[in-house]
Amino acid sequence: MAKQVEISTVADGLKACLIETFESVMGIYLDKGTSLFETLAEISAEQASQPMGNCATIAAHVEHVTYYLQVIEDRMFNRDLSYVKWDTIWETISTVSGDEWDTIQANLKTTYERVKGHFDNAESWDGDHELSCVFGMIIHSAHHLGEIRQMMCHLK
């Protein structure tokens, strides 16, 4: 018979990946000092506002990660998704002031902390729906972290 793994054990492992992506590297898959919040701490509003050719700005990427987390959190709990308009951020976020940049980062942290809290209630998850949402949160956020880090190479 196949071995069963408690959902809380799975959630703990996924939470560690989420923390590594956003907060602090534990050696799972990132290099030391390269989590999203550590990376953003090195970026000024001016740098966050610089487009790379025809591509979006770092500010737009960060705003998108916040929006993505909110949407997938709503999907995870089967909430209404009729509000979703993926293109809006890419079309509207470009140059940001220092205060706007601070707000964008603060909104990301608030959203992240709320989402991270769901891992502590994993015993109420029904199964694959929640897990697919959580995997998506981690993978998609890590993708944008990589995009931002590549953009930083061109800024320095």
C-alpha cells in the first residue's frame, strides 16, 4: 500500500519554499541573500521604474506578484474571480515615486503574510485544489523573482 503523508507535513514543506522565495534563503533552491524581499531592499524607486526595452518595470513585476497572490488565494478558497484583469498592471504600472515604491512593497508584504498564514490551517484543505494553488504561488513568484534579478543585472 502507498504511504500516506499528512497534509500538514506537505504544507510545512511548501511553506518553507514560500519563505525561501519571499523572506530568507534556507538553501532549498536560492543563493544566500536572493529572496524577493532581500532583493527588493536593494532596489530604489528610480531603478524600479526603469523599463528594460519593451518589457515591464520591476515595479510592475512586484505589483503583479501581489495581484497574483491575491487572485490565487481567491481561487484557492473558491471565491469570485470575475474581477480578474491580468493586463491592467502591465499596462498601468511604470514610473513610481519613492512613496509609491514603498507602498507597492508594503502591499506585497501584507498580502504575502496573509497567504503564508493559510499554511497553518492546512488540515482544513480538501486536497489537490489547494495544493495546486500553493504550488502556483511558489512557482510563479519564483519566476518573477528571477525576472527581477535579471533586470537588476542591467541596472547595475
